[in-house]
Amino acid sequence: MSDNIRPEIILVEDDELLRYALEKFISSAGIMVSSFADAESALHAVEDGCPADLVVADLMLGQTKQHGLSLVQMIRMRRGEIPAVFITAFESLVVHAEAHGTVLLKPIDPAILVTEIRLRLQQPSP
């Protein structure tokens, strides 16, 4: 990603109010955001060519069997290694997800999320 191009991320969060607030905060930091309420919609968007330099995903997405970790794994199968930041309210999920990206516990401090996004975007892909 070039320094003069705005980064683009995919945000997947099933809580509508949180998704809206995070989208607005991340956008105000100069990062383009495509947001989705569920993994299926996000995956369809990726398959249709939605640009993404990074994925921010809730680890537990509602009542579906789909969750953020499997979503990121499917995106990586299609796009190659892409950085991820996971968010969750469940501390017990942190250890399992840390091998696949940064994990932040809810309630999320939007400034810390933006900092983590910027850090992950600067790291070279393995």
C-alpha cells in the first residue's frame, strides 16, 4: 500500500450501533471502511471485489455458525495473507484468535482500534 493511498478495511460487527460508531470513528481517521453486519455479506463483497487492506471482525457474530475467525480464514484463501484485528466480549476466545491477528476486548476504545489498524497495516505480510 502506497503512503498516498487511503487504506481500505472491511469491518464486520453484528451490533448495529457499535458497527456504526466504529465505522464513523475509523472513517474520521482517514481510513476507508466497508462495513457489514454478518460474515456472509462480507464474504460476498470480497468475492465481488470489495477492496480490503485489513479486516476488523467480531469473533462472535450473532446466532450464526459463522464467526470472525473463519471469515478471515476464508478471505485469506481468496486474497492471500491479509492482516486482521478481532474484537470480542469473550476473554476466553482471545488465546485462540491471537495466532491469527490482534485481539481487542470489548468495550472497544475506538482510538486504540485505529492505532491497532495502523500498526497492522504497517507490518509486512509473512
